[in-house]
Amino acid sequence: MSEFRIMFVADICGKAGRQAAAHMIKPLREKFNIDYVICNVENAAGGFGVTPEMSKKIFSYGVDIQTSGNHIWDRQEIIKYFYTKPKLIRPGNYPDGAPGVGAMIDEINGVKIGVMNLMGRTYMRDLDCPFKKATADVEMLREETNLIFLDMHAEATSEKQAMFYHLDGMITALVGTHTHVQTADEKVSKRGTAYLTDGGMTGAYESVIGMNIKPSVDRFIRGLPIRFTPASEDVRISGAIITANPETGEAMRIERYCEKFDINNPPKNAPKELDVDEGKL
């Protein structure tokens, strides 16, 4: 195999995002000749966290491994799920003892791929140093494969860029998540690492980062703790596709995508999204 194509699906947000993922991932996987699909699911359950039932169902949509972020603990039932060792990872720089793992090696069609998840600290929770953890995880993964993908879940563009330069030439790709706004700065470095500051969101784009507009605006204006609820109009699936050399781990190309999902005219033969209980916050 001379090329290995990875499709990253950016943050699934609420039921609209789950519907888009259910109907669109398999057709896009075929359309773009994808070998491996990575999907961020930390906002799948009503915009906050993911339940075990949802995670299991999302795998059936054509997803190989799932990443997450700061909302991973919002649904308490996910804690026990981690002890079943699913292919769901959480930010690796949570303190020792947190359930789950932040890096994992998977294998598909004889090709091993390492997947990492880290969380930034700027304007976010003060976790362990993501840069030190990144170095340790990369060293561990490179014992088995040069093909390594990092989902860097962070608020600050500067922190994501700094991580890119910290790991340049050591990993295949870094795609950022968390802001739900897709950036237009994709590139492949001279050392063969692909980069995109943020992959965007899989959910409703007639919204404030996936949430209904009025409560979001009111919260800014009034300063009250108004509950956010996921929006459902102008639904899209977005992310990035990375083409890499599976032997060297060097990226060749990175392409953004943002595809509209017509809920009234879904692709033929696509699975339906399971209407599951979104759990309790």
C-alpha cells in the first residue's frame, strides 16, 4: 500500500450531528476512498458528552476510533464504559488514574496507526502538560508505527500551532478540535506533518457553534446560566482528509471538507441514526 487515507470527522454535536454522521460517513468513506475514520464524539449527547449506547452506535456508521475532549465526563455512565476498553480515547493529559487512555494503536488491513488525544490548557482546565505528554505518547507509539494522528482539543490557536511545531516530523497529522469553527490553514510541513487548526463541527450550522441561537445570545447579553440546546438547521459534516505514506508516516496531502446533509433526502442505503436516551447531566 503506497497511500493510506485518513478521514477525520469533526465534533459531532447533538442529534443533528449524529444524523449527519449516520447518513454521511459511509458514503464519504467510499467517495474519498478512505482507509480509516477517526471521529470526535465529545458533544454527541445533546451537545455535552457521549453515552455508551451512542458510542457503540457511532462505530456502526463507519467509524474506526473515537476521540473526545473536555466534555467527556459530562455523562457519568461513560466512566464504566471506559473499563470495557472501547476504541474511544480521552485527552491523555488527564492525571494518572483517570479512566480510559489517551493514545492507542489500531490496525486495519495490515497497517498499524497510532491515534492520540490531548487537551490544551489555555482558557481551559489546568491539566497535566500536554507537551510533555505528547512527547511520551509519541515515543511509545513510534515503537510500533510511524503513522500517528493527533486530535488536539484546545481553545487557543496558538497552543495548537505550538503543538504542531513541537511534534513536526514526529507525527503524521495534527487536527484541532473544540471551537466548532473550521479554519482554512491546512498545510503539510517540509518534514511531512499535516496540520489544520480546527476541523470544524458535524452538526447544525445555523447556530452558535451548534447550539440554538436565542439562548446563546441571551446568555451573552444577560449573563445568566441559560441552558444551551443543540440546533437542527443547516446540518453539515466537516473535517479533514489526510493522505499519508503508511511506511514512513509522512503526510502527502491534507484536504478540508464540509458537506451539507439534507435530512429530507439522505443518501440511499445509509443507516438511520438511533434515537437513544441522551443520559443525564
